[in-house]
Amino acid sequence: MSELGPSEAASLAARAGLPLPADRHADVAATANHIHSVITVLRELDFDDIAPYRREDHDGAV
């Protein structure tokens, strides 16, 4: 996926019923691009050897 531009961010937000003021388009696009880059890295991680979290395995569980 290519980076989301300010006008695309505004268009997608409006389509979702969240119209943005013009001065927020670039900030929203930058935030969306950052989130996308973090998710991309997380998808590349190999979790096959990691056991799922089990609450009862930890002392002092909430």
C-alpha cells in the first residue's frame, strides 16, 4: 500500500461520516501512515514459538 495523502485521508474520513477540518488532513494522514507502518512490522514478526498469555501463570494477577 502506498502512503495515504492528506486529500485521501479527508476523503476516507468523510466517507466514514467523520468530516475533517482542512487543517487536520495532513496530521490524520501522517497518523494513519504511522499506524500502518507499525502494523506492517507486527505482521512480519514470528510468534510461532511464543505461548499465549495465561493469566493464571502470573502471580498477582488482577
